[in-house]
Amino acid sequence: MISTSNVSRRALLMAATAVLAGCSVAAQPARPGEAAFDGSPWRRLSEAEWRTRLSEPAYRVLRQHGTERAGTSQLNDEHRRGTFVCAGCGLELFRSEWKYESGTGWPSFSRVIAAHIGTRVDRSFLMERTEYHCARCLGHQGHVFPDGPAPTGLRYCNNGVALRFVPA
């Protein structure tokens, strides 16, 4: 560990910025569901069109791979029966019975409609994670972790601003 007494904070920030600049979300082979949406008109929208369709926070998450602050999503408290859909294009991603309280501050799900997502390796923030996105519009949703409940053992940790809830 580097002590800030030995190195200035500015030097640490510059070093971290240099490391992060070399990190990116690496493309992986398309999942079957992602390929099924190759001709989707949602994929042909320009960034200007996305900006007019989405709120600024949703644009930052869905189109720029941002992350909303933990605990800020109204969907954390959504417990009705229904479906969670992509806020970009409306594709169904999760069913309400798959949602659970993970204690992370983000809406979390133990399962996903697998044919409706694509995944990529995300090497940002000095770690390797699996990013998942909407297969139809390619909008970033969140990351999947192997610490979820049975039977899948997976936690789909989603940005609430990237989802809309549709009651049953």
C-alpha cells in the first residue's frame, strides 16, 4: 500500500487516472439474445436521439456506463407484482419475484431473462467484473456477481435509473 505521506495526492490521482485510462469494457462474443436483436431500430438511434429520449441520469447510465449513487433508486422499495423493463427500449429484463434485498443499495435480482441481455468483461476501477446490458438497445444495466441467493447464486445488481417498473 502506498502512503500519502510518501507520495502527493496529486501524483496518486495522476497514476490512478493513467491506469484507468487503459481500462475499458472489452467486447465479448454476442450472446444468442443479443444477436437476435441485430436489426433493432433501437441500435440505430444517434446519441443526440438518446439524449432527447432519456433523462440525464438515465443517459449517463444507459449510454455512458455510469452508476447511480447507492440507495437513490425508488425501485429499491418496489414490491408489487410486475416486470422490470429496460428504461431505454422497454425490453423485459426481470420479473418481480426475482427481486430481493441485497443490502447493496441497488435493485438486485437473482435471475434475468437470459435471452434479453448481453454481457461483457468490464476491467474498469482496477478490477474485473461482468457487465450486462439490454440485448435490444445495448443500454448498460449493471453488473452480475456470484454472491446471490439460491438457486442461481447470482446477483444482478442493476441501476434503478436504467429500469422502469410495469405493474402486473
